[in-house]
Amino acid sequence: MPRQFKENLNHLQKSFTERGADSVDLDVHLYRAGAVKFDVGAEFALYREIGTGDLEPHVQMSWTHETRFLGKTVSANLTGQNCTFSVEGMSPDRSYFSLIVGTRAVFLAESLFLSLDYEGAYGHGYRSNQGSFQVQMNW
């Protein structure tokens, strides 16, 4: 099944001072960050009866692009100095491919659930891998 969505991301960091470099402190100015995240992809799921339970494998693939419209740079100055400088923010524009693969098994008249999932994201200079195993029992 095809899927797409758009999400707005916003972040506000108050100004602060970093201390500890002998007599030179760094004043980091108020930082506002904003981005738009676009995601296009597809997801597939199956349902299979196995013995006394059910198996529900699923796959989701998508391409994501995040564009920063605020906060591409952060401004700072050395305390007591009249020179302000800017550096690239911690969240640059990026595009990446993501893959989610997993399965869920249901047993004992829907009182025992087992799930195993992998989630990965791959882009230029960016990689993320996560795995999870869950057990849920209802009584």
C-alpha cells in the first residue's frame, strides 16, 4: 500500500554560556530550528494462520527528505568580545532511505504476543540501525 506524509519539525534552544576554557567563555545565542520532512514509500503486511496462532509479517520502505528553513546556523561569541560568528547547526538538510522489517506472532487465544522488528535508515553520511524484540502477555 503506498504511503506519504509531510511533517513540520520545530525546536527552540534558549541562549546559554559554556564555561571552562580557562578565562574564555562562549555565549551561544538563542537558536530556533524548523524543518519540513517529506516521506514517500510503501508498506506491505500479510496475515497467516499457523497452528493455534497467527503470524503477521510486515515490510515498510520509504524515502525521506528533511529541509531546514530555520536554524541552519547557530550564532555565538566569546564572552566580552564584540565578534559574533556562526557555525553549521547540528541538523543539516538530509535525504535517506528507511527500511522496517518485522513480524508479530499471536498465540493462546490472543493472550500472548511476540514481535521482532528491525528499523534502518541509510543516507549520505547518515546511518541508523535499531532492533527490538517484545513479549506481551494478557490475562
